[in-house]
Amino acid sequence: MLVSRLVKGNRLLVLLLFSAASLGAQNQRPRARDIGIVIGSLPTGPLDAITDVAGVRVGHTTIARGDSINTGITAILPHGGNPFRDKVPAAIVVGNGFGKLTGSTQVNELGELESPIVLTCTLCVPRAADAVLSWLLSLPGNEDVRSANPVVAETNDGFLNNIRARPITEADVLSAIRAAAEGPVAEGAVGAGRGTVAFGWKGGIGTSSRKLPAQFGGWTIGVLVQTNFGGELTMAGVPVGRELRKGEGGGGSGDGSIIMVVATDAPLDHLRLQRLAHRALAGLARTGSSMSNGSGDYVIAFSTRRPAVRPADRLTDSVEVVRNDAMSGLFQATIDATEEAIDNSLLRAETVRGYRGVVRALPVDSTITILKRHGAIPR
């Protein structure tokens, strides 16, 4: 009775209790590496997460109420300072543009990111963008700011979530931004991945990283994805989706969306970040995505290596960047980390009952059996 009263009187407690339960559930489910899936030959960072790129922070707010509300917020910050005053190089690439990505034109015009990257549900984008503005305008040093460019991306979680209710609030967005931290990243049906569906199974948030050898720069690539798309699920080159449908059901249309966030500590400018972002689409293709007419496939790439501060009256910048003929290792790292992040989003997500039905988690035991049969993981 006491717990019931507390939950009714304190929405934050609801979110915290759910978050703890969700993390407990995902501790029962493996990541790709845990079942023997190894994508490519490059090593991962210590966490195999986007936060292996020094300074990058991730925060989630997961919103689940009854069977009708399953959605949330995921915030990615390039560093712990004021992003408006301390901008980072960035680029946005569109694979298929059936989606809503607030702030994309300014990012590509100026080649800079000046806000957190916030992921949410389709009809929540305007409210999320307004909340990001509230946060940016409140930061010390921004008292005279009259224009800021929030970057908010989405996928449509309308099967598991009563999306027309637009259930997020400013407090939900601010909670995710303020909770953003370095270190391990929660995956699966958390944050903006709470209500998503991928390949007919429960999708969600996934992440991975790669670190280049010293002779190729020693830089780190980190990727975080919000998976909500379709096609023919392929893992480690194996047609897992097709084989699962023979005995497990699942499967789905190609419609849906995915947001891929790529971070690196390599010194890259806007042009090279565009080139890097295109490689995330290659990683997406490896997983069997059909990038259908109804899919919004977006990549947001940024570098944490910022130009040196120059006097305000200086007319030129001098920026160190990776040479074009030294980009191939970063390309490979991005492809591999994107593929693995998508796999992690599926493997870590638990079954969710929602607004229009139940979406089951990818069956781990059956998946392992299929992968072993095809020689993709050790027997």
C-alpha cells in the first residue's frame, strides 16, 4: 500500500522503479559478444559503447505506464560543457528521409553541433526540441542567446505506445540530459527505445565501439542506434530472421526507422564526417534493412576534437583533419560498430506489452542455435 501511494504521488519514482526493473531484465539477456558474435577484426573499446569516445555522455528517461504508454528519451552529449559555446564538428546524412530530424539543415550548413542530440518518438519531437531549448538557454553564459539549434531525431513507436497522447514532458527531456554520463550505456527497451520494433522483434537502443591500432591513428569510433525498422534480419552474415520465422513467428514489413549516432575522437571536419556517416548506412545494410519507402534512416556524426579557441576578431581558422587517404580505417570501424550496435539493440531488448499488442524479444537460444549451425559462432 505504501509503495502504491508513493508511485501515485511521485512520477519520478515510477520512472526510477521501472528503470531498475528494466536493467534487471536486461541483465538476463546477452550482448552480441556474449554469445560469440564478433563483427570485423578491429578491437572494441573497453566498454564496447559510444562512451568509449572520451567525453561522450548518454542519458535515458524511460516512460512506461500501463499497457498504453511505452516511449522515452535518449540524450547524447558530445562533452560535459556548454555545447552552444563549445561547438563540435558534425554532419547529418539521410539514407531515406521519411522522418523528422529537427536542426539538420543548420548542422549541415555550418558543419557544427551546438546542442545535445535527443532521440524520442515521432509526435514528441516538438516538445523535446522545446525542452532542449529550455536547457540550452538556462546554461551559464547563454543569457543573451537569441538563436539556438536543438537536434532532435525520432522513430515511430506507435504500435507499443499511444503515440497520439504525446506523453513526454519537458521534465522527462531535462532528466535524460542531466542524467547523461560517461561509462556503461543501458541498452534494449530503454529510453527512446522503449517502444520500438525491429525486424518484427523488440528493438531498442544499442551501442558498440571500435579502436584503431596506433599505426592507423589510434582513434576511437562509437555508435549508438535507436532501432525501429524492418527487412530480413541478418546477424554475422546469417539469415537469422528467415530461419526464425520457420519455427518462431516474428518477421515484419520493411517500414520503420533507425537513428544512428556516430562519435569519434579523430580530428574530422564536416566533409569527412559526412563521408564517415555514409559508412554507417553500410553497417545498417549488413543487418538486412530494406530501407523501405516508409523508413527514416538518418546518421548524425560528430567529432569531439574541437578547434582551438581563436580571438573573436580573427578572420581565419586553422584546423587539423585526418587526410582523406587515411580515412579507410575509420570507415571500417564505423561499419562494424554500427552492425554490432544494431545486434545489441535486439539481443538486449526484453518483451514488451503495449498499446496495440505484444512484441516479443528476439529468442536468444534459437538465435544461438542458428548461428552455430551456420558456423558464425563457436559450437
